[in-house]
Amino acid sequence: MSRENRSKFAILGFLDLAPMSGYDIKKFAAYSLSHFWNEDYGHIYPTLRALETEGLAEKSTEAGQGKPDRHVYAITGKGQAVLNAWLAAAPLRANLRIEFLLKVFFGSRLSPDRFRVMLVTEAESCERALEELKATGVHLEKEISAGGERAKEARFQRMSLRYGVKYYEATRDWCRESMEDL
């Protein structure tokens, strides 16, 4: 049995927040959940078309002044029902594919110096990700302080952000500990 396209649910969730174009979805996904979920244009636009065909989203066109027309999608009542059913179901177990750990597994084939460089590079990458998440966290805290419906959403988004922080901190710390094993 093939697995259902999970991008469908991510995009329905975005559209439940507000009507968006494919570009808006890509931009929002990169800013808000890139620490655990990636959506690219190759998934977004076909998924938007499929959602429209299934009656889960509807498209409107906004005239672009001096630019191409903009296609904005909004979730339908049927789409909200599908999203709510998915949210209520237990999530699938994560199927991890972390290339870095695959290279660590076969790391004995590298020189100790090359392996150390790989660990340092990964730790530095984690530090950069942590800085980005901290900046997003500051933004979320402002939204929470402002109150209202957006504050409610921001509280849940902060929970996922904390997961990302812990993930990158653990990976960074593991890299540093592993360097000692060399």
C-alpha cells in the first residue's frame, strides 16, 4: 500500500491559517517549519492543483499590476474536515533518512582528519540552525504577547520550534562528543 502524500496535509494546514499562493506557502514553510518539514515548489504546485480537483481547496485569481496574475488558494469546508481527520489520527512513525548519520555509519573509511571535519561542519550547521530558530522564537514570543487568535497558533508553533532547538542542540553536542572518540 502506498503512503498518502503528506504534503497535502501540510498545505491544507497552511491554507487553514490563511488563503495563500504557492509562493506564500513556500516562503511561510521555509520560515516557520524548515527545522522539521520541507516543502518545495515541485510538491507545492501539484499538490495545490490536486487539492482543488478533490474539492479541498478553491483557487481565485488576483490581477497582478505589472506582474503575472497571482493564484491564491483557500481551504474549503471539505478540506477542513479532511485536515481535522488527519490531525485527530495518530501520526506515522518517522522514517528517518539522515545522510549525515549514514556517512557516520561508514565513517571508518574516512581518515580521522576528514571525519573530524565532517563533525565540525555538522556542529557548525547546527549552530546556524539554532540562531535561525532563536530569531523565529523571538517573533513567536511577540505574537504570543500580543494575544488574540494568532497568539493561540503561535503557542503551538513555539512547541514545534522547541523540538527543533532540542534536536539541533543534541546533534551539535553529539558531534562534539564524537570528536573525543577519535
